[in-house]
Amino acid sequence: MKFNSYHIVSCLAGLSSVSAAPNEMTSTYEDLPNALVGTPITNYQGITYGNWIYSSTQAVQVGGVASRSPPNRIATNPTAPQTFSPQAPYKALALFDFWYGCSLRTMTAAAGQAQNCTITLTGYSASTNNAAVTVSFDFTPPLSPITPVPMVQAILPSGFNQKLSKVEFKVSNPSTTVGLVDDLRAGLFLS
């Protein structure tokens, strides 16, 4: 098929109404500065982290949760909920997937035994700041693991792939259970 200038102008005009593709990246947390386990994480790779702490698998015991990409990962703080939001100059974010697990809360958030849990994420629309999408995932480790338990991948529904002002992350029983996250794949929007 031959394209004339009318077709090209029509195609370009249609592009102006499409949202710009996000800056997509995967946070593995391996390049975090030499932080002590339990140190709060605030901003990392364009994302502001609310109520998240640094964790490591260097001290994981048999029956604990292994990181997807060792040794670093992030962990929930007992002060729930945790949030992900865009760091300036970004205006919105999208989440695509991540790896997760849950363990018994300990002083290090790294050495506890794997625990059953439910994590719930709620995405807030960047245009209205209202809750727009919610999803829950269950983590069920084996009863008597003889090695560290692998994380599970959470693939988020399409509602999380749109422009969001923030995403809340809640873990069931936050006073006794730690939610662990690694290899968070997200997109960031400048407008």
C-alpha cells in the first residue's frame, strides 16, 4: 500500500492523543547504597517509597524467603500501608509486575520463617486521585521447607498499567508478617 501525505498527517494527528509511553525499568535493589538492614528507603530510581525498609537475604535461614535477585530486596515496615508514588519530575507511575513473599516479622526482616499472607494493592488514578483498581495475591509457602522458599511473581492487571498517582501495598497481619518485594517492574510518566 502506498502512503500519501494525507495518510502520514492523519497518522501523526492520531498520535497526539495517545499517552506517551512510560519510562520502564525493573528495580532489583542491588545498587542501593550500603544500607543497614531495616534502613528506610525513600526514593529509588524515580519512585518514592512510603514505609518501606531495606532487607537482604545474606542472613536467610532454612525456611526463610529467598530474594528473586539476591541479595537485596525491600520489606514492609510495621506502619502500614506502604506506598509507591512517582518522584519528581515524574507525574505518574504504572506497575506491571514484581516478585513477593512473606515472612515472620523479626528484627532483621530477613531471617524470619516464610508465612502465609495476602497482599492487596490499590492503584489511585493520576487524574482524579481516587482508588481506580485493586487486586490481591496470596502467598502460601510449603509447610516444612528444607531450603529457603522462592518468591512468587505477581502480574498486575491492566488497570495498574495506566497513569497512577500512587499505589498502596498492604500485607495481612502487618504486626507479625513482613511483605517482601524484589524485581519491581514499573513505568514512569513525565506528564
